[in-house]
Amino acid sequence: MILLVGALLFISNGIIRDASERLADIHRTQVKPLAEVNELQSKINRVRVTEIYLPLMGDYFALAAEIDRLHTLIADFDQSFDRFKDHTKSIYPLEIKSINNSWKRLRGNLQKVAEAASLSQLDDARRISTYESSPRFVSLSRTLDGLAQKIKIESDSVYQQALSSLEKKRRQFLIISVMAVLSGIGLLLLFSRSLSVRVGYLRRAFNRIAEGDMDETLEIKGNDELAELAAAFAVMKEKVRSREQALNLARDELEVRVQHRTQALHDTNQQLSAEVEERRKAEQNLRILSQAVSQSPVSIIITDNTGSIEYVNQAFTTITGYSSEEVKGNTPRMLSSGKTAFATYQQLWTTILAGGEWEGEICNRKKSGELHWEYTHISPVKDENDVITHFLSIKQDVTEKKAQQEKILYQAQYDSLTDLPNRMLALDRLESTIRQSRRNNIKAILMFIDLDGFKHINDSLGHDVGDVLLIQAARRLRDSVRAVDTVARHGGDEFLVIMGGIEDRDDGLPVVENLLSAFADPFKIAGNDLVVTASIGLALYPDDGEDANVMLRNADMAMYQAKDNGRNTFHFYNPSIHEHLSKRLELEKYLRHAISKQELSLAYQPIIDMDGERVVAVEALLRWSCGALGEVSPVQFIPLAEQTGLIIEIGNWVIENACQQLKQWHNMGYPHLSVSVNISPRQIQGEDLHQTILQHLHTNELAAEQLILEMTEGMLIRNPAEARRILISLKDLGVQLAMDDFGTGYSSLSNLKNYPFDLLKIDREFVFDIEDDPADRAMVLAAINMGKGLGLKTIAEGVETQRQLDLLRDMGCDRVQGYFHSKPLKAEQLQSWLERNSVIE
Amino acid sequence: MTDRFSAWNSWLADTRIGLLGLLLCCCAMSATAGFQADRAVAAVKSLISSGEVDSNAVIKLVVKQGNIANFLGNEHELKRVWEQQTGILLDVRIMPQLPSLEYIKSNPNVDITIARNREYPDLVEQQLITELGPLANRFSMPLADDSESGYLLPQYQAYLGDKLVAIPADGDVAVLYIRKDKLEDEANQALYLHRYGEPLQPPQSWQEYQQQVEFFHQPDQEFYGSVEQRDLASGWMFWIPRYTSQSFPNQYLFDEQMRPLIDSPAGVAATESYRATVAYSPPGILKAGNSYTYTLPLFANGYGYSTMITLAGAKVFGLSSSKIKDKFLAVPMPGKRINGEIHRRTTLIYGNNIVIPSSSEQPELAFLFAMWLTDPDISVTGLSVKGGFADPFRYSHFTDPGLQQIYGAQVLDTVAAELDSVVPAGTGLPGDVEYINALNRNLHRVASGTLSASQAMAETSRDWNLITDRYGRELQIKRWKQILKHYPGAVSKP
């Protein structure tokens, strides 16, 4: 008996100790690391979201706070990661090393992003975030995901092992307990039966002796008290006188013995109670295990093998809002949101009914109707015959994580300002459209759109207005295309439109017309009416390229051709554009270094006043002698300089050199000579022109009126109100303003009178035929009369003959310029020319 | 024209009514912190239980990127609290950097948004915002103006004449920030005394300020004497304190017949003072769009001696990532020495206060949310977040220990002392956008060197006369006379 009780105590103690150790081990190696990995994933996502947001902060107050927040989040992640390392470096050394390396590199990038943002260098911050941090974040995030997955798989295995071991111990305990109880009962029965037989024999003998049967013999074998009693009784029989006394003594002694035996039985009962108590404690420990499941932070469902729910834990009711009673007897289908693919469920059931384990993400609906995503792991529970009796489902709420992933994905693919697909997504869609067109043997069109005049608005009215303009322009573009077309922002003021399902290139023209007319009305922003048009380049698949990048390049080139054609128009790509642009790029490459290599020079052509035929001014004309290309015509390189913006630097160089040269001539005895320089529209709209003019006039001690700025009509036509404002501000400096090439554009009298010009230059085209063509003669006369009417002096360009000179004098022209007097000359040649012609001022 | 005048006349009618309203507000003086918020929540619940408001109603809120954190709290804490307490959800969007007038005009689907003080006249003139007086009366929630926890400067922040048109949420009084470490450096003090014959201490007058700007300017070391804004859009903010301090009690913008006074010697002097810092500023200071987003990073990263901005400046300069943390001082705006005393003036330069668009479908809920948000306790939570340019706007904010920790007690004390010197923002008139645009344009030309100060003031004066004629001179004269009453009348001490 004692051995049995001891065995029971030993086994139950073993069960409890084993369960406790396994619980502690699971907590140390599985639960805690998993929770900490989840914490790290959540924190790194917060870091990344904050980093991505930084360059979007246009307001410095919000930006400064976000920078501070980023520093805090980095420190927070550092702390959590250090703790995690301490706990788990012996368990997952490789993963810890990988996370450590990724985090160090990412942290370096984050510091750079914060530093750039603190100086408001948001483009730098965006660049680092996009091209440096992004891959490192992805690497770190994937390592964490992998580690979480690994821990989860291991935890399932350990859990199953723990369950199996506990089950085995429980069965052993039950068998031994039953054996102990049965053995105790058997021994008790044997003992009492032996005692009662012998006492009965004695009782019957005593009865007979009491009835006077003194012949009765008492034969009890053994050497216990009963045998002695029988012997004594025999003596009593022999000693009749003392029989009564002896009998009494024997009875008393018998009673004592019975009491002893009864006490022994009582002790046995006590031992059995203790064993029952031990068993109760073992069951209590099993209950603790059950509570661990019940109170687990992850949601747990146990169903029977038909899917009917038998058990849900507290986490399940907290997350879904359903009580245990509401779901018991139902199937998990009651949670279905309809958002998870049918194929997913099909795969799930096929797997688990075949005895396998399934895991994946399912979108379920809470009692409140709210949708939530759960990472679900389902495993079958089998009995000793390997028959599936139940299914165990463990679910982790990953709604927030999925939302963060979707948000990051959206930010990576969409432009935050206009909400349009960004360049990356646009190229993706273009490739998809090309693949589809290839399969269906149809065509597709890519449009490359650039906003004309946007840069000027952005520079002069500020980025805020520029941003609003881009938002409104994006809206107009979106409203102008078909529902199936993609409109995307390529960057800056450039947009893309992708049209699939095209039969012929002309199919794109209605959309092109819509797009162009969408920009007809001015944009009303911050009290301004802003006129912005679009230049559109089109490339057709497969004619103009079978690859997205080639299509993009060719549409871009076609857009430049549209710009060259006067803007606010469109142009289809053709191969000659490529050749033209290649040449242009080569020319641009050399032009960028023309000033530093001192390849530019100025030629000067005299301007003669009709009154006394004296030189009153010279026009400075730009020349380029390129080391690689030789002499390059201004007709070639000046439009290029204008388009690339180099004209501002070159134009400033012209003003500087022309002013220096004029000062030299003044010092040589021509103090009343003026110099005329050509100013491009882009130069006028730049911010530095005023300052440049003031500086060079001041440096060379020139009177402002001795500098004449020539500009063409193009600038006035594009934005009359803006042009008027700029010309008035230039006039405020005191310089003279001349309208160049008059007659070749669209200027009208009404236009001219609104601007503060001093001089009107009649284009050489009209002067050329003035002797033979009455129409040209009439045109020149009209221009001269108009100029006089407005108080302007007129200058005829391209005068080559005496006859032309005479006619112009008769018409009342004030000044002339042309080969008749002199071709454009180098500065030193002009000085000789001045001396030879003795027209010293 | 007559209708417009009638409407305006009613707004600016007898200010005695306004004073009576203010007196009634004193009843709320004893309102303990949290009381206002509790009242607002109770009123919302009452509206829902009476069926007047649908319990599923949503308030559509639009604020700027720079102050969204002040409205929603840290990690949207305030939004959660409001929604839990009332059940009314907030739908929050960000307003682009546009004048409120433009935004409200083109976005009718908004219940509550923000506007600057100087935008009120045009918003009211064009009937774009709701008058809040009837709502305040209906819910018995007058605007508190007591000196313990009341709203600051309600005559500028909340009222147009006697009409309540906005709930204050941002007290943007401009102050001067200078580098304390540079000022207290012994070598600098010795050199300054040697060069100018006077001790180096916080500047009192505009002349002393300019002198220090020149003294500290070291462009070869990328350290600039001044990083005051000089872009096209913000000129008036830094010109008004210079101009209005030129005469006692105030150098006014117009005389009583609405004839501009800015082309006077006082206007030229203020403009010269405005121009004088440009030579001691960083190279991009004149560039369009270079507002405080350009100047504040320079100052916070240690590239300048002085700048001018609101209290929110102290908040970002004091962040742990700032390179001048604990190295700056906020001091009162300099002034002009008149009869031996310094005469200072400043103004509310930004001020993003709460307005309810006329098109709001939930004006009652919007008003109650505004009152809840600006409660003494709740507003401290809003102002305490790290992000956000909203500044203390109630008297209790100046003594709150948490806000003293964030802004610095020295900075809060400086602003509290400046309150008596605050003049109205802009002109305070309908057409303010046009008046101020003309002023800004010509100030920028002066700063760029293309126009002299006297030419600029003459041109602005001509422009202002044209604008006044367009809005109706007689009408504007009446309005101006009402505005004149709000100008401060005292001389502040050095």
C-alpha cells in the first residue's frame, strides 16, 4: 500500500513539475520572443511611417516636431531591440545578427534624413528615404517577419509536445490511482474475512460451552492471540473453577485486539483520503493549464471535426465582440466577411481535413460589423487512433499591420500632392498595358505632358501657389481622359497619360483635344488668374517602341518637339526627333562650357542717327566659336540657350561685357555712345536681371539711359499683364527699351501703346524689299508713322543700299542699322571704324 | 452698397452692447478649468437626445498641417476623448497653404475651419462665415475674458465690431528672438562697448536692434545678423510694429477720412528700418516662398543672431534636436524712443482661430466642439503637443506649469507683458487682402533695391486710395472709425 501511495505522489509531483517547467520554457523561448518581435515590427513600422511623412511636411513647425518624434522612435526601437537581444541572442543568434546589421545601416540613414529635414532640405530627405532607407527598411522588416514566423512554427510544435506529454502522464496517473484503490479494498476484505471466521468459530464454541457443553474442543491453528485463547479455554475447561474469570479475561483481551484492528482500518482510510487529495491537486494543475489557454492574448477557437465551435477563449470574445454562448454550436462561417477569397477557404478545408495544418490571413467581421484581418493557424487534434476529433484555431489580429502595409504601399505608388499614380506605378501600368496590347494585337498610346509656364509661376508666386496649380491641373487632366486611361505624375510639372485598347494613332486625338482645351480657362489661385497651357508628346505602341522605357523616352522627345512648335500643342514621335534631339544634346553639352572656355564673344554693329548721320549706338551681337564644332550660328544656339535656361547666365555675360566695352569707348573719346543688348523672355522673367543691370551700370559708372534693352514681341503676346509689369519695373531703372523685329509677330498698335518702349526696330525682312515691293514699303511707312504717333524713335534694320537709306530718310525713319554702314565688327575693329569714319561723339 | 453698409453698420454698432456682452462674460470668469468642456459635452448629448442632432453625425474639420496636432492632440488623444465623450465623430482634413477666404469659397463641405484675424473682415463681408453670437446665447456659453483664464485679446481674436465671429485658438503675438549666448559672451560685450560706447543688452529701440544686427553679422562664417522674413507675402508683419510705434499713442495707417498716412516721414522711417536688415540677412531672404520655413531652420540651426516670430518659435527652438536649445531669449519688440521712453507696438501676425463656414451643415456641433477644444484644461493638452504652431491664447496658459516647461517661463512672461502693445492685425477693413498685397509688393521692391522707401510708400498710398474708392470711401471711413477705438493707448515702459 505504502509503495502504491508513494508511486502516486511521485507521479503527480512529476506531472506538476514537468508542466511548470514546460510553461516557463514556452514563455521564455516562444511567447516572450514572439511578443517582442511583434513589438519591434510595430515600432519599426512607426519609424518608417514617420520617416516617409517627414519630407511631406511643408510647414516647419510640423516638420520640427516630426523630426523630434523620429529621434524618439529611434531611441525607443534601440531600447526594445537591446532588451530583445539580451533575452534571445542565445536562441536565435543568426537572426539577431542580421537584425542588428540592418538596423545599424537603417539608423544611419534615418539620422541623415532627420538632419536634412532640420535644414528644410526636403528633397534630400526624400531622396535618402526613397533610395537608401527604403531597401534597408524592407530588409529589416522581412528579417523580423521571418523570425516571427520561425518562432510561431516552433511554438506550435512545442505546444503539441507539451500536450502530448501531459496526456501521457495523466493516463499513467489514472491507472496507478485505480490500482491503488482496488488493492486497498482487496486487502481490507481479506483481513476482515479471516478475522470474522476465526472469531465466529470461537463464538460458536463459547456458546456451546456456555450452554454447558464442556466437551467441546477448541482447535485453532497458529500462534496468534486466538490460538492462545483456545489453549487458555482448554485450560479453563480443565480448571472449572476459574473458567468464568478466564473467560472474562479472554473476552477483554479480544476486545482490545479488535480495537487495534479497527484503528488500523481507520489509518488505512486516512491514507486513501490523502491520495484523493493529491489527485485533486493534480487536477487543479490541469485547470491552470486550461486557464493559460483561456487567458492567452491570441484568439483561440476549438471546433469539433464538423466545424461546430465548442470552445473560444477570452481573447476571442474581446476581439470579436461575440460571447462564448453566442458562438458555441455555430461554425466559424458566422464570422465570415465575404472579403476572403473562396479559394482560400477551399484550400483551408482541403488541408485540414487531410490532417495537415493550414495558416494564412482571413478577413472576418466582428459583431459590431467592423472588419478585421487575422493571421490564422489551424491544426487538427487527433485521438489515440489518429482520428481527427477537433480542430484548434489560433488567430492573431493583424489589422493594424495590414493597414500600415497598405498605407506604405500607397505612399510608394501615389504622388502625395496630386493623389495621382507616381512615376513608378505609371511605368508598371505602362508595362502592363504593353503586355495586354501585345496579347490582343492592338495598339497603345503614351502621352508625355509638360505644363508651359509652370516654372515661372512657381518661382514668382511661390511653391504654395505652384502646388495648388499642380493639384488643379491634375484634376483637369483626370477629367479629360477616358475612365479606363491612367493619368500619372511623372515629376515636377510633368504628367503621363496611358491609353490602351487603341486601334489607330488617330484614336488618341479626341483625348488630346480634350486635354488641350482643359487648359483654355485660366487657373484661379490666391486671387490670380494664371494662364498655363500644356505641351503633349505622344508615342504609339508598337510603332514607336515596344518597351516602357523606350516609349517614355520617345514621348518625352515628342513633347520637346511640341514645345519647339510653339507650346500649347501636341506632337507624335518620329525617329527624326531622336536625331534632332541627339544633335541638340551635343550642342547643349558644348554650350554649357562656352563661357568658362571663353568661346563666346561680342560683335558690334553701329546704329546711325539720320539726323547728321552720326553713330549714336551699337548693337552687341553674340558669337560662339566652339572648339569642337567651329563657328555656331546664333540661330542654332540662342533658342537652345533659351530652352535650357543657359540664356540667363549667357545674357548676364553679354550685359557685363557690353557695359565694360562701352566704358572703354567712353574713355577713348566717345562719351555719348550707347550700347544695345538683346534680352530673352526667360532672362526678363528671372529674378536677377535688375540686380545685374544695376551692378554693371554702377561698376562701369554708366548712365542708365546709355543701356538699351531689346526684346521681341513674343514676350508680350504670351502674358501681356505680366510683361507690362516687368517692363515698367525695368523702365524704373532708367534704361531704354526697344521692341525688336517689329512686324514679324502679332503686335498691334493697341499692344504697343500699353508698354513703356522708347524705340521701335523694324525688321530687316521689310527693309530688304523696300525698293521693289510697294507692300513692304507701305508696311515700313506705317510702322514709322505709328512709332512717331506713340512718341517712339524708329530704327530700320538690314539697310544695305543707298537707295534704301534715301527711302527711309524720306519716310521719316530716325535711325538705321545694316551692312550699308558696317557689318558687325569686333570691338577693336569698331574702334578703327569709328576713327576712319570721323563720327566722333 | 446700402445693404452692405447696413450689414456692416450693424456689426460695428454701439460698442456698448459689446461691452455689456463682455461684462456678462465676466460671469464666466469663475468658470473652473474643465467646466466649459463639460458644458459643451452636455449640450451635445442634449441635442442628440432631443433628436435635433443625429447620433451618427460627423463634424468635418479642416486645419493646416502646422496646427493639426493642436486640434487632435498627441496621437489623436483629443479626438478620441471628444468622440468617446459625445459619440460624435470627427472627419479631419488638411487645408493647403491658401488664404482661408480662397479655401472656404471653393470648399463648401466643411463644418469648422480656421482663419487669421485679419481675414475676418473679408470673410464677413462676403458672408462666408457664421456669426457665433446666437449660438453662444443659445447654449449660454459666452466667451470668457477674465484675467485668470479668459481668452486673450478677444476684441481682435474673436470679435468684428460687436459680433462674435471666431473662437480664439492661437495667440500669435510677434516677439523678437535673440541669441542669449552671443549676447552674454564677455568678449562680445567688451567689443560692443568699445565700438559703440554702450553696453550690450537686449535691444530697446529699432536703432539699437539694427546696431546689434550689424555687430553680429559674420557672413564668412555663415552667421547672419538677422533672419527676419523678407519674402513677398509676409512684409506687413514686420513693418507694422515698426510703423505703428513711430508716434504716440499710435502711428495710424489712415486719418479719419481714410487718407493714407503711410507716405509720411514716419512711414518712410519704418520702411527704411525694414529695408536695413536685408544687407545682414542670408542670401535667399528675398526669394518668393522663403517664409518662416526658410528662416526658422536657419535660426534653430544656429545660423543667425535674431529673428521675429510668435511664441511657437520658442517651442521649436527648445526641442531636443534644436542646436540653440537654452541659448536664446524672447524679448519685446523694439520700439521708438519718445520723450525718453520706449514706445513699443506689436501685432498678431498669423493667428489661426476657429471659424464656422456659412455652408456648415452642423453649426451647433461645430460651435460646441470649438468651445470644448478651447476649454482651459483641454486646450493645455492641445498646446502641449510637440508639433503645431498654435500659441497660448488664454490667460491661464501663461501660468500653466506644463506650458511654462515647454515654452519657457521667460518667453511666456515676455509675451504677457506685450499684450498691452498689440495693435489690430492688418488694416482690419474689408479689402484687407488688397491693401496688404499692395503694401507687401512695394515693401519687397524696397528690400530688393528697385524702389526707394519714399517711392514705395507713395505708390502704396496711391494703391490704397484706389482700393478705398472701390470699396466705397464713405463706408470705409465709418468702419475705420470703429477700428480706431481698438488701438492701444498706453506707452509701454522699457
